[in-house]
Amino acid sequence: MASLHVIDHPLIQHKLSIIRDQNTGPKEFRELLEEVSMLMAYEVTRNFAVEEIEVETPVATARCWTISKTKIAVVPILRAGLGMVGGILKLIPTAKVGHIGVYRDPESLQPIEYYCKLPSDINERELIILDPMLATGGSAIAGIQFLKQRGASQIRLVCLIAAPEGIQNVQAKHPDVDIYVGAVDECLNSHGYIIPGLGDAGDRLFGTK
Ligand code: PRP
Ligand code: URA
């Protein structure tokens, strides 16, 4: 079974409180989501492989560490995952970016896939899936399935807020995928919204409501 990592660093918790606030508008929401994603990237990359190198300083040879030449791709789940891409790329600027379009049918809460464009060598890359909200888990499960069908095997899922139900469902379907979250909330309401959550992430990010 892969692990659940709750990244409860004070900076993340502080910024997350402002993101949750219904009075926070799209501009600030976008900026904060990007900042929090960058902070989360620090923890998400913690177990990346490193190798020893020698560097000539002005006075001596230093034995140092460099990140091994791991190929990485970040894959936002459209739409709201887009808000996390910039922050992750600040720390992993050489990562390629794939896109998966999945929306949740508001009646059935079932995920509907509508777009997919991925780097051609997806099977050789470590993948970091991005979506701020893990509610029922349907969108993440479908997104992960999508990537596996195309040959991906090393996958991490990064979400800002998760419901316990979503975590459980993803772990049951994809026990090999490590999940990183900023907070685990209480539950889902009858419309599948995370309680207390932050509302509709896509709408708040893009100002569509
Ligand atoms: C939101 C969110 C996740 C999904 C989570 O997207 O960004 O993708 O819901 O819910 P789930 O875990 O129950 O699947 P939404 O379907 O609202 O699409 P959008 O990003 O285009 O607004
Ligand atoms: N999608 C969102 O954007 N918010 C929720 O609370 C649940 C699903």
C-alpha cells in the first residue's frame, strides 16, 4: 500500500486558511494556490534519487549531491489542476506537462473524460498528478487509470484538500500511488462537496461563478 502524506507545514496551513475563505477572490486564490503548490513540491520530491558529484569550489573539491536524471512530468487534471502547475514548475522547471480533462457529472458525480495530451515518453517518466480537490476520488481514479493505460507506472497524486472517502477510494483502486495532501477534511455533503472544503475549486480559480 502506498502512503498518504499530509503536509501540514505552518506556511501551508496559513495560506490554506485564506484560500478557504469565501471572501478570497480569484486573483488571490490563484496566487495562493500556486504558492502552496510550490511549498508542497518540496515534500513531494523528498525521496527523489540523488547521486554524488564533485564540484570545484574556489578553495577545494566538494563532494555534493545532485538529483539523478529522473524524467518527470506533471499532469494537471483540468480545469482546477491548472492552478497548481506554475508552483510545481518553479521547483521542477525541467518537468514536462501533460493534460487530462476530466469533469464530474453534477448529477451522477461520475468522472467524464474529455481531453488527453501527454508527453510521448510517459512510460519513462515519474508522474505528478495535480488536482486541488479529492472529493469522491472519481476524477483522480479515472485520471490515474488513463495514465496507466498509456504505460505510466510511477505516479504520485498531489491535492490541496481531500475528503477521507476520496483517499480511501483512490487507495483501494490504485494502492501503488502515493497521495500528498495539505489537509484531510471532515466529509462530503450530499452534492459531493468537501466539508468544510473551499467550494468549487475551478470556479473560484477562474471566476466562473
Ligand atoms: C473538481 C476537482 C476535481 C473533482 C473532484 O473538478 O477539481 O477534479 O471535482 O471531485 P471527485 O473527487 O468527486 O471526482 P470539476 O469536476 O468541478 O471540474 P472543473 O475542474 O472543470 O471545475
Ligand atoms: N470539486 C470541487 O471543486 N470542490 C469540492 O468540494 C468537491 C469537488
